[in-house]
Amino acid sequence: MAINNIINHYKKSFFLLVLAVITFVPTTAQNGLNSPYSQYGIGLNNMPYNIPSMAALGGVTSTRSSMNMINPFNPASYASIGMETMVFDMGLSIEMTTLRGEGGSQYDADGNIGYLAIGFPLTKWWKTALGVMPMSDVNYQSIRTMPLSIGGEVKTKYEGNGGVAQFFWGHAFNILGGNDAKKPQLRAGFNIDYLYGNLTRAVTFDFTANDTTYFMDSRSQKDTYVKNLLLDLGVQYDHPIGEKYKLSLGLTMKPHRKMRVTDNALVYTFVTNAASEYMRDTIFPLDGGDSEFESDLEQPFTTGVGVSFQRNDKWLVALDATFAAWSGLKYTENSSYSIFGQSPMRYGGNQRYALGLQLLGDKNAANYMRRITYSAGAHYESGRLQLQMTDGNEYKLNEWGVGIGMTLPMRKGRSALNVSAAYSSFGTVDLLRRDVFTIGISVGSCESWFVKRKFN
């Protein structure tokens, strides 16, 4: 493989990913679903269920690797990319969400790009992948009306939008066995992740009392800008057992990291007349102070372990477990003035379990139906969100879900089309339950880009 050929294709791949990043942020930030739980922290995180091939297996990620799929949740998997090939992996999803509470239910639906990724070899033992996918989403709007003791009422409007995307650049290395399935294989890799995006949140108080001498309409608004680097590591080990079976082990790790994000806030009272709305007094910042300040964003130390057992071209069983001090990234506001008051969010232990089953298609079968792979899985996550409400009740919100899918081979099995359907339930009806039905489709295109064709 000529080094100039590698560089030219690397430049082309990087250019495609830059275009993807430019178009990806507006797509993720304009999610139309009303998700009240996204008002906490830096929003809701749907990974790894935003990737159809992962959702179909219940979110199993640690041991997953394939020549026509990019698995960013264990960077060691990139080492399975074949020589002289370029892998382009892209996923789309449609979410149908129902919010259920004691006051009734609300239905909504929306479609999104789940992820974009490109992978290719640098040498026989060194492979790389670049991609972008959503890290979190913020989109909510709700109004609460409360009576006042002096008559009238106050309407409190909560609203927010935005999102954080994750651009990853990963490298994987074949340490043992190369790509020979008959020998033990050891792969190791790492991702350099760049988080970027912005979140906007606002709370508006609208008083309709007869006497507004001591009550004035006000608004608090805060913009949070995220630009941070993270690192995650992964290892995969495959051990053949006889001629028919294979045992695989996977390990992932996210080191603890404390970061800074930039906040810009404004708190003010305002007056509304028939023609317009205008600001009256500024509460924050005061006396020409700076509205910009830095807050903390913290990633907990996170470990994931997985095991799978496979009979060649017959079936596969996989189990994952992930443990962290809390779910997602911990956000702590560092303003001298509490913009929205005390947050009810509490950070506690988080555990996620996933079980996946596959009936593997025979790549060499003449009958196309026998070449299709069927997948099913389930997951359970404990302590995804914990809230201490003003009424004294404490909620530890868990999630469970199931998924099914098919992998349809294309072009003699080198490329594949993944179709999945998944259901998940999060929260409780006495607070708010979020039921989501997701349909996903992804294409893993495996092309021979580095081969010089010969013609007679």
C-alpha cells in the first residue's frame, strides 16, 4: 500500500467528516421532541441506542466488532476493519415518544441523524476511525400555573433547547493474531473525543395579580457553551474454542476528568404592554458586572465489561455491564447568583446491563434469506436520573428497554443494511414516564478504496 495513496484517502475522509460536523450540529440541536427531563445537567443522552445495530442487541457494545461497522463505544473494534477497505457507517432514527403523568399524556414524533463515521486502515496492524454523533439533547417547554394569596395567579414558563455533539477520532491496534480468526486475537484502542455545542435555558414568571406592587414579571436566561476534550480506552480479546466456537471479552474505560464550560446569564424584570415588551431592571449582572462565568463539567470514572460466546455462522450470545459514579456528565453552576434556584438533580451510582442474542446469517449461503442476521436484546439501567423534589419526595429513575433487528447483507456480504425497532421506558407515572418507540436504519458500506485495479 503506497503511503501517498493512504494520505490522499485520509484527506478525503477527513474532508467528508468536516462536512458532516458542519451539518450535524444544527440537526441535533433542532430535535422537535418535548423532553422535560432534558432540563437537568446537559440534557438527555440516548447513547448507545442511537445506533440501530446496537439498539437491536439491547445496547451491547463491549465485544462488538465487524469489518463493515464502526463501534465507537469500544475503540479497539476499529482493528477489525479489513485491509485495503474504506468503511462508511451512517444511521438514521425515528423516535415516537409518549409522556405519561397523573395529568394525562402527550405524544410526539421526530426523526434524526443518529451518527456518521468513517474508518480505514493505516497499516496492517493500525486502523483509524473518525465520526460524529449526538452526546446530549435539550428540548423542553412547559407552563405551571399557581394561585397567589392576593388574588390572581403566576404562570411559570420553563423552556430550553440545544444540544452537544461528540466528534471522535480513534485508533486501534492489532496486538496479537492479526485478522486470523483461527488464532487468539488481542486488539486495543483509544478515542480522542471533542464535545461541542450550546444549550439555552430560560424561566419566565408572568404575574396576573390585581396588585402587582410587589410582583413583577421577570425572566432568567442562561446559555452554556461546551468545548471540551475527553479520552476513552478499549480492549477486545477473541479466543477460538475448537473449530466452531469463539469466546470474546471486552473492556472499556473512561478516565475521570473535570472540565470547564462557559456560561452567559441574564436575569431581569420586564414590563409588557399591548405593543411590545421591554426590560425594566437588571438583577444579574449588577453594576456593569460580567454576565459570563465558568462552570464545572465532570466525567465520572466509568468502566464497561462484556463477554460474548459465538458458534461460527450459527448464533451469538453477549452480555454487557457498565458501572459509573453517576450517569452522564455532571454539571455544576459556579455563578455567585443562582440563576434558576437550587436544582433538584442529585448524582448517584449508575449501573447499566445489556443482553443480546443473534442468529447469524451464513455469508456463503446461496439463498439470500439464509444470509440475513436476526438480533434481539434487552437492557436495564439503574440510577440514570435522581431528583429531590420540593415536596420532599426523592426519585431514583431507572430505564428498561428491548430491541429487535435484522442485518441485510449487500454486495456479497461486504456491506450491510441494519434495520431495528426498539422500545424503552424511563421514569414513573407519578412524576413523569417517558415511553419511546424507535425505528432505526443504518448502512455500513465497506468499499475497496486502496486497490489498484488491473485490466488486461
